[in-house]
Amino acid sequence: MSAQSIRLNTVSSNIANAEAASSSEGDTYRARKPIFSAMAHEQMRLQGSLGIDSSGSSPYLSGFDSQAEQAASQGVGVKGIVESQAPLQPRYEPNHPSADENGYVFYPNVNVVEEMADMISASRSFQMNVEVMNTAKTMIQQVLTLGQ
């Protein structure tokens, strides 16, 4: 869920700066993209993302063989955020206040349509993670009531 939150934040930053003009390529905003990497369940346990006890086992993963347990306990973490190396968009606008000596204004390399699609994908992924968490919580609550 935290990875999708970071993804949503970078998308919103890109959309907010999509029309930010600059007089030089060095000062122009560049699209940012998060880089994800798989996290083992040991790393996730340290961050409190899985219900794993101190022995390293999870009540949610009992009954799985070791390979299935390892695959099921993989998560996603943000390795970093990088700037896009796609070319900037120079536009000839000699009357623009930020135009350079040749009359060009540089705009970011943000494709708003791609960013909107990425935003929808991240939002739905986040929503699905919330649904999984709510379902797991409901199941645990029902298991606790079985003993009564």
C-alpha cells in the first residue's frame, strides 16, 4: 500500500508540473517515476507489513510448502525515484516571458494521458490492497469468535 501511495504522489507531482515552462533545459521539470523492487518477508516483518511472529512464521501462510510460502511472502518496496530521460518539449513561443534568446520555451517531458492511466492503475491497486486487508481482518475476527 505504501508503494502505491508513493506511486500516486509521483503521478500527482508530474501532472501538477506538466505545463511548467522554463527558459533552459537544466531548469525544466522532468517526469519522475518510482522504481519498485521485491521485498522478502524478513524485510517486510521489520517494517511491520506482515503478521509474522519472531520465529519467522506467519499464521496466514501456514500449510504452504516453503517455495509457495516464499512466493506468497514477497512484497513490493520502493527502491528509489528516478527522473525520466525522455527529451523535453521545446516550443517556439517568442512572446512567452520565459522564452530564451531564440524564442524557445522548454516544457516537461510529462505525458498527461500516460500519467492519468498510471494514476488509475495505482488507485485501483491501492483499493484492492485495502479490500484484501479488510477481508483478512474480517476472517481473523470470525476465527476468534469460533472459540466462544
